[in-house]
Amino acid sequence: MRRRSVLTGIGAGLTIPLAGCSAIDFIADDEQRQYSIGVYNYSDEDHTFIIRIGRRPAEAFENMTVELDASTADERIPFDGIPATLHITVSDEYEREFPWPVEYDGSEQSALKANIYFNPGREQPIWVHAG
């Protein structure tokens, strides 16, 4: 009986100090992650993409302009900061806002890359997927 209580005490003694470590590591990891976007123009025309990346829908910390020829892409555009939203305008004709994508369906972990696609022939001409 005494052995069981000693083992329980040792287990609790090791678990309690380490319990917060994963949360601390997660915060540090999130700040150290390198995020990027990829922009894909599936149109037969040249387009200018204005992309605002932010922590909240109305607050952008990164504003960028990407000019793409017809049927081309810029596959890796890095930026600093922790993204939560994307506001995309294509040639002043199309506009859409998206949450930053997660790594996979059901995950709460933000994807390192958001791929932005444009094809005016689709019902939804702008869409975003995790890269």
C-alpha cells in the first residue's frame, strides 16, 4: 500500500511541473513559425492581387500587391506575423475575405501557408486552401 502511494506521489510530482510546458512551447512555436502565401492566377488575363493579412478582419498587419500574368503563380511569398484573416481583392473587380486556413480539417493549428486561387470562370472565383 505504501509503495502505491509513493509511486502516485512521484507521478504527480513530475506531472504538475511539466503540465504547462506544452502550452509555453506552443506559444513560442507559433511566434517562431514562418508563414507564407501562394497566389495562383488561373485566368486567361493578367491580374493584380491586393492581399491584406491580419489578426482580425478589420486590422491588417501586412498589405501586399502581387501582379501576375495570365495562368501564372507566385508560389511562396513569406511575411512576418501570426495570421488570422485574409482579405483579397483581384483587379478591383472581385473581393473576398477568408479566415486563415488550418492545417487539416478539424485541426486548430494554423497552416504555415495559404494558397490563394483565382479563376473568374468558377461560381466562386476566389478561394483559399492550406498549402
